[in-house]
Amino acid sequence: MGPVIEALFETPVIVDSLPDAAALNAGLLSAIRARRASHPAGVTRSNQLGWHSDIDMLDWGGAAARALVEHVVGVADEHSIDIVSPDAPRFAWLPEMWANISPRGASNQFHCHAGAFWSAVYYVDDGYAGSSDRRLGGELIIEDPRMPMLLMEGPDLRFRPRPDSTIAEPEQLFRPASGRLLMFPGWLRHGVKPYLGGRERVSIAINLTAFRRPA
């Protein structure tokens, strides 16, 4: 019998598809376009080009925004546990939410969301118009939290994977798809490759901060 390899310190990245995404996305698009029309300057954070709304989308996003956050909170509840009180969690989630509209050439610098236990991105319109052409770019990049130490001693060395796995690279790419939700720890560094699609991409970001319920 050979050595046993245990997978330690795994980092969860949740990939989910929302039911009835088409109807939800229509409501989200309407609210986002109205907000951009009334606040065309937006704000600048990690976004390079494109429009970034304020973080108060729950106040102006209507029923569709509330439905999306309710789904995200449900996923967070399913994949989090209060180890002191697992059957009656003492914590709840405080969400903040904003929209991004990305034209051709837009990208996002690497960043993390300080203070958020979970972060999420939801793709209202991936902008690909059904194309599978990888040259259109725009993938979400998630960086191994052990960087840059992973590559400092041996840039061309990797840990040998299990028989049913592929070699783990220090950056993982996730291609957007309309109706798809991605969730990951807020401390995980991530960015977006330059998007080269022919029409605007519309996405929504959500942070969930944990707070202690009143006794």
C-alpha cells in the first residue's frame, strides 16, 4: 500500500446556476440600466473602464435584486457552519451589492474584499452572445492564496496531482455564463482578464459580512 495523501486547507469556490434566470435577469437589467442613466459617472474601484455602481443596489434594485441576495444568503447558509452552535447559528449576513457594466477592453485589477466572509459574482449577461471563442477573454481569475510563495523556490515545479486530478496552477480561470453565480471567501484575491466581447457585459457583485445576532 502506497502513501496516503490528505487534502488539507481547501478553499471553497461555489459554482451555481440560478433557476428562472431569464426572468430574474430581465428585472436586474432594467434596474441597472435605469441606475446608470441617473448616475452615469459611477465609481472607480478595481474596475478598469466600464461602469461600477454604488454599493447600495439593494435599495434601488427592486424585487429582482432582493431575490438574488436571498439566493446568495441561502447558499452561504448551506456552506457555512457555526462550530459552537451548529443547529442554531448565532450569526447572520449583512449584504452589500453593486452592478458592473463592462464594455470591450474592460478588466478588473487583482483585489480582495476585506471584511466579507463570502463574496459573490453573478452574471446577468456574459456578453458572449453564445460564442465559445476563448479569445473573447473576460474570465474571472482566482489566485492561489499561497502566492507568491508557491513560485519563489521553483517557478517550474508543481505538486503532483492525484490520479483523477489535473495539475493545480497558481491561477484558476472561470469563464462567465449568463445566469451563473460564483461564490468564494472574501479574502481570496481575484481579478478579471480584459474582456473582448462585442457587446456590454453586465454582472453583479455581492459581499456578505457576518454579524452576531442579538442575544
